Amino acid sequence: MENKRNYVIDFDSTFTQVEALDILGEISLNGDKNKSEKLEELKSLTDRGMEGGLSFRESLVQRLKLLNAKKEHLQPLIDTLKTRISTSFVRNEAFFIENKEDIYIISNGFKEFIIPIVQELGLKADHVFANDFVFDEADNIISFNKDNVLSSNNGKVEQLKSMDLQGDVYVIGDGYTDYEIKAAGLANKFYAFTENVERDSVLQKADHITPSLDEFLYMHKMNKAISYPKNRIKVMLLENIHPDALKMLKNEGYNVSIYTGAMDEEELSEKIKDVSVLGIRSKTQLTKKVLDNANRLIAVGAFCIGTNQIDLEECLKKGVAVFNAPYSNTRSVVELAIGEIILLMRNLPDKISKMHDGNWDKSASNSFEIRGKKLGIVGYGNIGSQLSILAEAIGFDVYYYDLVEKLALGNATKCNSLEELLKNSDIVSLHVDGRKENKDLISEKQFKQMKKGVIFLNLSRGHVVEIEALQQNIESGKVRGAGIDVFPEEPKTNNDTFQSPLRNLPNVILTPHIGGSTEEAQVNIGNFVPGKIIDYINTGGTTNSVNFPNLQLPILENAHRLIHIHLNRPGIIAKINKILAAHDINIVGQYLKTNETIGYVITDIDKAYNTEVVKELKKIEHTIKFRVLY
Ligand SMILES: NC(=O)c1ccc[n+]([C@@H]2O[C@H](COP(=O)([O-])OP(=O)(O)OC[C@H]3O[C@@H](n4cnc5c(N)ncnc54)[C@H](O)[C@@H]3O)[C@@H](O)[C@H]2O)c1
């Protein structure tokens, strides 16, 4: 017979996402002019206590002194904590309700706020073992009950000893004191819970690292909240991807690991073996060799705009969907373009540089307002069209030219040819894509068509402009000012020198391909890409995938969804349906989209499937990947 199981769970940063005393500090120190320094100190004391660097009691004494808290601060603290219960705990409420007799919260925090929070998930007040505050007559929190064993240095161990739990004991927590229970021989296993914080010294001591409660429940065959184990979905993020992305993917219950740098082909080929989702930026090359090792890979997130670093066709052949963030930095590029146009119209690059050399050159000659000037936008895509709107709002007269038919926004005027646009515009700004036909789109012939004294901007792609032609036209004065962010050859790293014939020319702004590089764009990318990946995993939806046929799918209720990816050959959908019919399975919805390489079929069925059906579907000739969603 299986042993009875007892679950000992920590509170701060495990049951909740935060340290309660940090939040109490936010509340009690409101109005204190040294609030931010005190909060920093509070955090450092907490961490040192957690990691074992400072004795627990000493850390507590010092923290309470700093807090200067009162009884009236406790209710707002409780209200905040209720909203900050760990996501995987909330998701698995059923586990708490069903096992409440065997779950104990053992914490060095305080009962006054722990009990109301754990009761939210159905736990029992008398299963909470924690400290208690001592108040003075004016309801100030002045100390803690020193007789409570949990206020002493080895408190959790002593508490467990006195409880004498029968059966197996599993400890889940993020702190060193949680590990100490196991070290004292009072628990079978210690699970380091990393959903909210990761402490190296604690991870080293853990029997298992548990990125979410789902992982723990899965290991003990108790997961109910999700019908397929999301925690088995291993996500690997490289190249310092924004923390928002990490948070979103962790909140979904995936098992996420992060690396700050890129990996070379060899290392990646090794590390990718058990990875389901890979997140990269522009430095990691996802080659055929790497993909040949990626047996579990289902999706790649390119946390950037370009996808040249990824062998998209090979991904397709292996049934790996690739997502990127094509629009996340459009606004950033547009703002820079507008800023540069204004600077160039006022001849500011030269004026600024003269000032730095000590030369005072006060004059209005050759300085112009942008109001009423003709801005010619070449390429009316995401960036071009947004520039059109913003530019018009500040007084430009906007013209645009695009290869494909595009509706004019606002009062913009469409040009029927590039030549027409170039002849008319006071300012020419390029926003075309990087297709190879666009090489040298602007060369001597096009500069000839432009007005004398034109302002010229390229924030699109380097090879679109013939750089020597631009150089000559700046030198001749035909181009009165230029803003260039992209170059035919760009340094590979920040340590390489930038070589270009455009250096040191008059009234020229040169920038190191940073048109889209802003903090906001990084946040947008960090949110956009995980959203697409989560949607793909949860519904099979491929909207905006770079390589997969794009399908937008409804969220399913009371049905099962089968996802079949195959080489694009005739008759496969008929084979799928034949197998389902043979098993008397009714199809409630079916979606198909193909491209030249693959076919992507989603079939929703209203009846439980058995392993036999799944086996047969997988066996269909030309199947690349098969996945059951619910
Ligand atoms: N500087 C940066 O940091 C930065 C950041 C983001 C994007 N970009 C670049 O900006 C450019 C525009 O990006 P986007 O998101 O707006 O792209 P997009 O694909 O939405 O728009 C490009 C538009 O250009 C049109 N086009 C292509 N070739 C043309 C041609 N020869 N003549 C006229 N129109 C043509 C297309 O039809 C399309 O409408 C891209 O080259 C992109 O790589 C640069």
C-alpha cells in the first residue's frame, strides 16, 4: 500500500509570488522620504535570510525595525496578497481542496496574513504554522512572539519535529530553510520551487527543481488542472530575451530555461534535443544540422523582426512553426524618422558639431520648418503607413509610392511611380522591404530624378541604396541632408569599426541600425512572440507564423482537437477522415490550409479518442507531426 503523503509548503515567494514583508513595506513606508532605500535594504535582508547568509532571527528583527508597520496596514497587505497567489497554485485549486487534510503551510512569515490567503484555496487555518506579531497599545507592530518556534533560527526543523507527521513528507519551497527540513531527515524530498524566484544556493540542494506546481503534481501523477502536461513542454530562451516573455511562458506552466548568450551550432545541436519551444534573437543560427537534432521541437520564437538566421524551409519540413514580431518596433522607426527629418531640415547635425568645437554659428539660412513640406514615403507597409499618419499630424504634405495597391491614409497622396514621387518630394524616406529585387533601388538615376536640396532617409535596408551614388550626391549638394540607419555592410559586433564612404559628410546623421531599437519595442516583442506560441500550443492557431500556413482557430470547448501536419500530397485529409469514420468518430469541425511544402489539418471531434486512432493517424504516409490538444 502507498504511504500517506504530507505536503509541507512554504508561503512567501512560493504560495504567493512575492515576499509579504516587502509588500508590507510598500504600504507602511508610504510617505517616508527614504522609502526606496529602506525597501532595498528590506529586500537585501530577506534575500540574505533566504539564502542562508544571515541568521533568520537576525534578519527578522532588522526587517521589522525597518518596516515601522501598524495593524491597520495588514488589511491592505492581505488584499494585495490575494491578487498575488502563484499562478500555478491558483490553476491547481483542486489539489488544495482535495488534499487539505494533508497540506501544511510552514512559514517564517506571519499568521496574521498567511491564514486569510491560504484559506482562499481552501486550506485549514490550523494547518498553518507561522510566526505571530506583537503589537503595542497603539497597534504598532513592535516585535514577534519569541516563544514561537518558527521565530528561531532552526524554526522549520523544530516545528516539523514537534508535528511528528506519519507517512511521506514532501517539502515545496524556495528558501534554504525549506531545504533544512530535508537535511534534518524530516522529509523524503525537497522540491525547489522556481516559479517566482530562483536562488542558486537552494537549487543546488534540491532533489528536484519545480518550475511550477504542475511539475510537482505531474511527478506525483496528480495533475488535474490541465489534461496534457504543459510542464513537460520544455522552453529554452537564448540571447537575453525580455523578462516579460519568461513570465508569460512560465505562467502557462511551461518548463522554461534561460541563457543570456547565443549558442554555436554544436552546443545548440546538443541542448535542443529535448526542447519543445526555442526562443532566439538574431545571433543564433538555426541550421539544418541543429534541426536534425531537434526531435521534440514544435515551435520557434524569433524575438526580433528578421528571420534570416533560421532555415525556415527545413523547419517547415520538420513541422516546426516559426513566429516573429514583425510589427513590434514600427513606432520606434517612425519616431526616429520624424526626429531626423526635423534635425536635417534645420541643418542641426553640422550646427551641433560646430558647437562642440566651440563655434557659434547663429543664422537662419538653410533652416526650414517641416510644415507644408512634401514628404515622399517609398514603401507604404507597416512603417511607411504609420509614418504617413504621424507626419501628417505635424503638418507634412504626405506622398507615397508602393508596388502594390495601398489605400491612402488620412490626406496622403498616392503616386503612380517611383519617379513621380521622387520628382515631387522635398524629403524622401525609404521604407521598402529587403527583397533582393530592391538592391540599388535608389542609385544615380533616381537621385537625378529628385529635387535639388532634397533630404534623404534610409531606415529600411542597407542594400536598397547604392552608397557611392548617395555619397556623390551629398558631396555635390544635390542631397542637402541624409539620415542613414542601415548599410550594405554593417559591423558584426560593437567591437568592429564602422567603415563607410558616408562618414564625415556634411549634414548627415549616421546611426548604427537602431531605428527599431527601443525599450518599448523590446517589451512589445517580449509580449507578442510568447502570445503567438501559447496560442499555437493551446489552439493550433498559426496566425502570423512566418513559415506555416496561417490559420486562426476558435478555442475549443467540450471537444478534442487533433493536429496533423503532413507533406503536401493529395488525399491525406481523406485518409484522416476515413480512419475517424472507421472508429465511428464524428467530426465537429475541420480546418485545412496548405502551402507548397506542407498541409496543416485541424480536426475537432466530439468523442473521446483511443490510442488506436492516434496510432493509425500517425501512421498515415507523409505525416510529419501529429499532436492531440485536449
Ligand atoms: N532600421 C531599423 O532598425 C528597422 C526596424 C524595423 C524594420 N526595418 C525595415 O524597414 C522596412 C519596412 O518595414 P515594414 O515592417 O514596414 O515592412 P512591410 O513589409 O510592412 O512594408 C514594406 C512595403 O514596401 C513595399 N515595397 C517593397 N518593395 C518596393 C518597391 N521597390 N517600391 C515600392 N514599394 C515597395 C511593399 O509592397 C510593402 O508595402 C523593412 O525593410 C524592414 O526591414 C528597419
